Amino acid sequence: MYGRRKTDRNPYRSNDVASRSPESLVVLLYERLLIELRRAHRQIDEGDFEGKAQSLSRSTSILFELMAALNHEVGGELSGRLSALYSYIIREIQEVDRTLDTDRLDRLVDLVKPLHDAWEQAAQTNAAAAAEARGQAAEAAGG
């Protein structure tokens, strides 16, 4: 009943995603969110309203995925603030869908970009720390 999506056909991509750290998966979600928001802007400019609707729908789905991934027990106040921010962005996307306000889209990109950059830095820091820990464990086991 449901067709396979193009991205489901690439087992290497599926394995890549499955092997990533949680932090790097969040980075991928933010990257995709930025792509979809920028694409929606271009589609509005070009009069591609069907494409705009799809891009904004995907953006909203990504934000719901980010919200679902929040751990409010561990994240405390920060996860609550991120949840509120994601809710705000979803409301703004709904307004853009209704009004075709590309300035609003630009502000959303400007809001999401620093979040992406912060998560990207955190993922790189954690990856470096994990690599160092593996190196130390291998050294201890070997010597």
C-alpha cells in the first residue's frame, strides 16, 4: 500500500544513518530542515506552490521528529525550551504556508542555523572524545 521512498532504496545511506551517534543524527535533521526551508523560499519565488507545500510539510515533520527525540527527564529546562522553540517554528511555518511570507522563512533559517552549528560542534567534540577513548582502551589492552 505504501511505496518505498527513493531514500529507502540506498542501503548504504540506511547503514550510514543507523551507525551514527544521536548527536550526528540531530545534525542531519537540522541540515535537512535548512534545506527544506530554503527550498520552500525558492519555490514561493518561482510560484511552485505545490512544491512549497511539500517542502513546508517536510520541515514540519522534521520539527516533530526533533520534538519527539527530546528527553525531558534528562534535558530538563533546556529540552523544554527547545520544545517551545520547535512549536514556535512550526507555527511560523504554518503562517508562511498561508501568507507566502519569504521574509518569515529567512528569519526561520536565521533561527535554525545557529542550532545546527551548535549541534554540529557538539557532535564533532563527542566524536573526537570517543575516538580518543577508543585509542586509550586499545593501548591499555595492547600493553
